[in-house]
Amino acid sequence: MRNAIILAAGKGTRMKSEMNKVMHPIIDRPMLAYIVEALKATGVERIVVVVGYQAESIMDAFPDLEFAVQSPQLGSGHAVMQARQLEGEEGDTLIINGDGPCIQPETLERLFEANQDASLTLLSAVLEDGAHYGRIVRDEDGSVKAIVEAKDASPEEKEIREINAGMYCFKNKDLFEGLKQLTNDNAQHEYYLTDLASILSRQGKKVEAMVIEDRDEVMGINDCVELSEAYRWMRDHINRRWMKEGVQIVDPARTVIGKDVRIGHDVIIHPGVSVIGSSVIEDFAEIMPNTVIEDSKIEKNQKIGPNLYIKQNCVVK
């Protein structure tokens, strides 16, 4: 069985917004939706979202998910402790932050597969400068011995280039047994999920790290600058996929296509076009500049625009 816990309790103060961070939109949906869709695509059966600030807005937007409330907020380990409905489940549980919308289903699938024979497999990345990220400390056989936070790292540990990317796949039973051993004996008086790496390792359980190929997949969003970077990444990722399928996008940097859009062959899309929602563009259509298509259908051989806004289930024949 595959489970997932999404951490989404914080306000995200650096966004300088009254809206919960994970509800900020990217293209045509909240950033949290991309993570939920990626998890479902890998066959995750139960998804628990840990909420706190403006919990109701998230619950209303995702009525098909399960929720746990973290109040007060005492660290990442404390957040996971709130997902009590998963205790006793079999299989693996993936833990992911709610502000990382660029993660792809293929990466999550590889993480689940990598954890088949391990107690914990975490996602890592290799950087030229580890900066403020936690360092992955491995033992002689390559297994993970600990995750050391940058502020606690020795000079030698600060030289480590492999950093914690903040995503974890646990054997569910080991996760909840390990949570019982977490303490808040630190300067912040918080319970850190990263401490489970050393706890499980000391118990002789297998802890591994899987290095991610595309580091941008695990970019986190803390402010509106990073939100725009994730927006661009998502836009470019979707546009590249369609161009490889034969769609002629004249200026990809000025074209926005939603994740659920369907496009036929021999389609030309000119600059300044946005196609979002559940829109469909059929074969041989041409979309002229500065046209917005939202939840609508453009049938075969149609040439539309420029400067149009087509929405509300319109069909252009």
C-alpha cells in the first residue's frame, strides 16, 4: 500500500499574503494540486494533508483528501505526528512539502521503488555549495548515517555537497515507531523529521538516499520570486512536451498551456496565447496572438483571434 503525507500547515510569511502558501496558483490551479496529482499518478491510495493556517480553505478545495490539523506548529516531525489515521497501515508512506509543485510522478515512482528494501529512502541533490541545506552523511558502505543541519555541521560536514531535498519515503511502521523516539531537545524546541534518519540508522535499519536528476523538480516556494520561477518551470515543461508532440508554439516564453489541455496535430499557437482549464484544440487549428481559451473547444481547421477571450465551455466550429 502507498500512502502520502503532505505538509501544508504553515502560513508562508515571506509570501506577504493572507492566502495559505500552498493555495497560490500556478497557471490554472493551486500549487498543492500539482503535488496531489503527481501522488495519485503513482498509485498512492491515501493522502493526508497536514494543515494549520487557513485550514478550511484547503479542505474546501480538496474535499477528496484526508486531513490532520497541526496546532501549535512545533516542527516537521510534530506535523507528521498529527497524521495519526495512517498509524497501523502497511506499506510505504511518502512525506512531501506542499510548496514543491514541480515534482514529477516519475520521480515519485523511482523513490517508492528505491525504498522496497529500505526503512527510509530520502531524496537528495548534489550542489556546488550546500549553503543552508542539511547535509547527507553516509557511512563506509554508502548508506545514510544522518542528516546534519547546516547550522549544526562541523567544518568537514559543511564540505559535503549532497544535501537533503526534503522528501522522504518510509516504511510506514518504521515511521510511526520512529516518531515516538523524536525529542525537541534543541535550540528551537521543535521535533525534526530529519532526526529519523539517524534514529533508524542506529537501529541497524537501512537508510538510503536517491539523488534526483533534475534539481529544479524539488524547488521550494517561499516568496513571490520563487513562485514566478516555479511558474516558468511549469510553463516550459508543459510547452516542451507539446512541441515534442508536434505542436508549433511560435514563442514558448509567451505561451501558457494548462496541464489538462488536450491538443491535436498540426496546431499553430502564436505568441501571447493562454490555453487553460479543460480546453481542447483539435487538428490543424491556428490560434492567433493574445488569445485566451478557458474550458473551451476549438474544432478542426479553425483559425481564431487575435485578441479574443473564449471561455465558459464555448465551442468554436
